[in-house]
Amino acid sequence: MNGQRLRLMGLMPAQIAEALALKPFQGRQIFQWIHQKGVFDFDAMTNLSKPMRERLKAECTVQDMRVVSVQVSEGSSATKILFELEDGERVESVLLRDGGRVTLCLSSQAGCPLNCSFCATGMAGFRRNLDAGEIAGQALLLLSAGEVPRELTPNVVYMGMGEPFLNYEHMVESIRLLMHPEGLNVGARHITVSTVGVVEGVSRFAAEDWQVRLSISLHAANDELRSKLVPHNRSNGLRQLRDALRDYGAKTGRQVTVEWTLLDDVNDGPGDVRELLAFLKGLKVFVNLIPWNPVPGLPFNASSRAKCVAFQEGLEQGGVKATLRRENGGDIAAACGQLRAMHEPAELE
Ligand code: SAH
């Protein structure tokens, strides 16, 4: 609610109808305007009666996120939006263009409690979980800001701020909104959720009745190093994570992506390749190598291109497929590693 107004972003068609005591088809019409056509102005919802539009204007708001800034990278390959939420919290999301393909990178929390040592988001601490409307709303606002044609179906990655598996229900609800056939209708296989590897979340995700993709941010394959880079590993170690991934594979048959942010002389050597190969043995995975996006003030350096390539080759020689993306939109992503983590895994299968 925004003051006395009902916020429609985040509600399914049936929930809109119920909240406003409308017929089910009217709930669907309103949902279609917002999610399928990207129309947020009640006056423009021309198949609704005039009195209905007046009522919606008086009682509802479509969404309550304010766009604070829009940055477009050189060559327009990336557009980053900074949003202010109703309570003043701020989150970022990014639209990435690659050929004819559009990928939306969404935030699931304002701030992040994980505090990974190389990531900018954790530095500012955790603020709060986003609700489903605040997550799905980012996608709609990104598409409008980027003037993406409505017939183009985007890919969506949960690789912005926050840990989606620590905001599990809202993450699931937001995916249902994005997948809704009367909304954006994004195919499950075009959606990827990236997690630090909260094992409980991995098990829950395995039980979801969908084909949404899972990506695990590993970054180190020995507990000592991983606990330094990813403090969450201290309570939820590699052995547990590996078991959870093995069960996930057995249950779903789906391939998992493993993300590995390359940090110079920290996790980018031949020994690291060997440890990673040992960890991955028997798992159905491919690896997404992410060149570290420098964050001022943090004690790391990006690995050289040659080391990144050698790491990739080492994995391939060990029988594991790996992608290494070239920089994309780096000029606007100074404090956000997510851009480099984005890609469409489907091409690898
Ligand atoms: N909490 C989720 C989403 C994080 S962002 C997760 O841990 O997966 C998506 C990816 O970007 C993660 O793999 C994260 O470790 C990585 N990342 C964060 N900061 C980065 C940076 N500065 N450079 C490169 N990758 C970064």
C-alpha cells in the first residue's frame, strides 16, 4: 500500500480482482496492461470502462519505485538503473544487450548480508528483503527505460544486489510474475537464480516444479579460502554444498552453472583449477568465469586476461565446459560485478 492506495505491482490477476472486488477477467485485463504491455498509466488502459479507470486512479498505484538515475554504457551494451523504493532504500538493476539478446539483472534485496570479501554490495550492509513486486517491477522498468520492443522476450538473471535464497518466497513469487502467460511470459529456462549456495535453498529449489536455472557462486573449492572470500561458507561448508548439488542433479536432471570470479593470485592458478575439477567431479555443471570487476578500496586485483584464459583452458582440458565473457558495460559497472556474470547458459547445452 502507498498511503491509502493499493499497489498493483506484485499482485497476480486473481489477486487484483479479489483486492478490488472485480470479475476475474477484469483482474486479467489490468495485469495484462501492466505486465504484458508495460502500460502503467490507468488513463491509457483503453479496454477498461471510464468509471473503472477513474476508480483505479483514485484507489491504486501501479508501482512505487522511483528511477533515480539511468546510466547507459559506451556502445549502449548496458543500461543501469538506480531505483529508490517507497521507504527510501535504493537498489540497482541492469539491462544488458548482446546482439539481439536482452538480459535483465535483478536485485533481490536492498544491500546484502553475505559480505563476500570482493563484492561491493556487502560493504554497505544489509537493509531489507525486496517484495515480489519490487523485484518483478525492476524488470518492467528496465524494459521501458531500454525501450526494448515488447515482442522480444528477455533473459532474466537474479545476479543483482542481495542473496535470492535468503528471500526465498518473494524470489519465487517474483519469478511466477515474470513467467505469467498474461504478463512478460518469460520462459523458465530463460531465468537464472544465482546463489551463494544456501544449501537449504538449493533443496527447496530442486523441489520447485519448473525449469528455472540455478547458478552457484563458488569462487573457491577449498573451505579455508572459500570461508575467507564467502563468509557464508563458515556455516555452510563445501561438503554440504556438494551434497546439495549432487541431490539437486539427481532430482532434477538439470545442469547447474558454477560462477567463479577470478581474483589475481587468490583463486586463479593451476592449483585452483585442480581443486575445482576435483569438486565438480560427477556433477552436471558448466563454469562461468567472471573477471573481477575492481571495487575501489578492496584488496584484490583482477586477473590478467592470459590467466583467465589459462584457467578456462585448464577446466576444458579436465573435461569441464567453461565460458569466459569479455567485458561488457564495464564503464558503468564500477561497483557491481554482476554485469560480467550475465550470460545465457542455454547456448552451452
Ligand atoms: N548473492 C548471489 C548474487 C550475487 S551477484 C550470489 O552470491 O550468487 C552475482 C555474482 O557476481 C556472484 O557470483 C558474485 O560473487 C559476483 N560478484 C560480486 N561482486 C563482483 C565483482 N566485483 N566482480 C566480479 N564478480 C562479482
